[in-house]
Amino acid sequence: MKAWFVYLAAILLAAAPGSLAPANADADALRGTGNLGIVIERASGSVLVVDTTERSVLSRVQGLGDLSHASAVFSRDERFAYVFGRDGGLTKVDILKGEIAARVVQAGNAIGGAISDDGTLVAVSNYEPGGVRVFDAVTLDLVADIPAECAAGLSKTIGLVDAPGRRFIFTLWDAGETWIADFSDGPAPVLSKLTGIGDRPYDALITGDGRHYIAGLYGEDGLTAIDLWQSPPQQKRILQGYGRGEVKLPVYKMPHLEGWALAGERFVLPAVGHHEVLFVDTRTFEEVGRTKVHGQPVFAVARPDGRHVWVNFAHPLNDTIQVIDTLTNEIIREWKPGPAVLHMEFTPRGHEVWVSIRDADAVHVYDARTFARKASLPAKSPSGIFFTARAHRTGL
């Protein structure tokens, strides 16, 4: 009797529409997205779709415009990458099919973008004509145009990030203001404006818990931190003496604030214009230590467990990587992967690091603990490396 029931259940299951894949389905064609990512090929307007398990290139997608300063975010299902080009292009890339799903040139000069926490909206930060434009994540139809109007006219916007609650936060270079665009009630945003952020904010970040938005200041010697958990949000100056104002050395490249690393209860951040990285207490935002490094740091990237921080450097010392042990603040490893090391990205649980080496036309893959090189992939002038795990992290 039991065998008869098993037999009947098997017949019913087989007959249920859509219950199983067709018998002739090609199982080899099925693929998840959790171990995928893209590499920006800045000189050719293309991206590589890569598999981090096989350490391989799956496809090259072309026709993305000017990628000389490009970044990317991912849809919640990790299937689509939204690539923000310098020429104002917003390109939706289907990383499973290896093709462009949609594309719009929405401005003359753009500087990056973000995706809302629910995955429905994609926002782009613009230099020309300024302001922020927000698009439907499925169709790339325009949802909202937010002109950043100030006394100087239409301001450039920088530091655009997503925040919890279907919000975007960005800062006005020309006005020294930070705006919060809240889309929680529909397509028309409710704007909140914080003034007096500082002189010429050049970049910003949001902490992974969505609490603190931090803007770096080009015209002043410090930064401004905004506590978004307070109502209304509270702002204060932090790290006086860190920023641009008193720098004695020439600054070859302003470090991206996304280059801040979180290691335990401390941030590790590149010191502007100095051959140092700073350690900052996450609760008080006070400096608690420094480490002298090879050159002017651009990115300080933490291994996901926070134990090590990998650092790369600005021209002309950009052929080197150093690794800092966050228990001792000491450099434990240094080597020269090749000319123009631009970006580093850890695999989601931190067992490997992918490193773009622009002038060697290569991406190297290193073991994150032994530092042994595991693979080298050809790429055309590679720069940014973005893995799909970013889809589930605030501010990335």
C-alpha cells in the first residue's frame, strides 16, 4: 500500500504544471548569482562579468559609454548591475545573459549613484547639470528630478547613498548642504535640508548600520558627521586637522570616503595628502592611532572579519599594496602587483581578494590569508571591481 501511494504521488507531482523543470532542461545552463560580479574596463566602455568561484570571466558587455569614473550597484535578486558612467549614462546590465537590459544617458556629467533599500529606485548624482535624478529600477523611466538649487545656481551633487526607509542622501558641493530625499510615501520625494555642512564637501559615506552619514570637506580641515537616528538628524564636525585645509604635501588623488574600513570598533581611513592611515573610534569619532604607509593611501579595505586592512596608493606610488594587522596597527605584508593598482574587492566571506591592475591589463586574485596569488585574469584597463554581495549592504 505504501508503495502505491508513493507511485501515485510521483505521477501527480510530474503532472503538476511548473512543479519541476522540464525533462529536457539543460541543467548546465542554470546559474546562481551570489558568486558573480563585474569588473569595469574603463578605457573601452565595457564590463566583464566574472565568476568568483571559478575565478573566470563569463562574458564582456560593451557599449556602456565613458567609464573613466564608474561605479555600480546591484538589484536585490543580484541579477542586474546598474553601472553609472562619467558621461551621465545609466546602464542596466543583465549579468546572467551578459547583455545590456536598458540604458539611458540622463545627464552630461555624472559621479555615481545608489539603489533604494527595496530595490525599486535607482538614483544618479550629477555634476552637469547638477542635482539628482531618480529612475524606476525595472524600466529606467524617470521617476523624479531633484534640481539642487542654491544661491550659486544649480549645484553639483556628491556623496549620494541609499539610507533605510526608501531614502537617498546627497550633498551639494556648491552650497555646503546635505539633502535627504524620502520616497517612502510615493514617487514625489519629501526633501529635508541640512545647512552649514562645510566648505566644498567632496565626497561622503554612510555607515553600514545606516546611522551616520559623513561628508569630507575639501575647503576645510575636517569632516561633518550627521546622526540619522536622531529626529531631526544631528550634525557635528569631527576629526579637525584631518581634512584638506592644512595638507602640506601635494594631493595626487583625493581618497574616496567609501575607502573607509570598519575593523571592530574602529574605522581605518586614508589620511588626505599624508603617507598615513588613521584609526578612529566608531563611537566618538576621535582619532585613536596612526600607521605610516608607503604613499598617499586611496583605499583602505577591510577583510570582512576586520582583522586585516589592505591599502593601495595614489600615483606615483600606485604599484604597491600593504596589509595592516588591526590588532597591532603594524604592516605585515607589502608587495608590488604591477603598475596602477586601482581597486580591491573581497569575496563575500573574505577568503580571497580581487585586485585591478590597470596598466598591466589584468585582475589578480589573492588568497586573503596567505597572500598567495591564485589567478590572473586579462582585462582592458580594469578599475572598479563590484561583487553581487553588495546588493545586501547599505551604502554600497
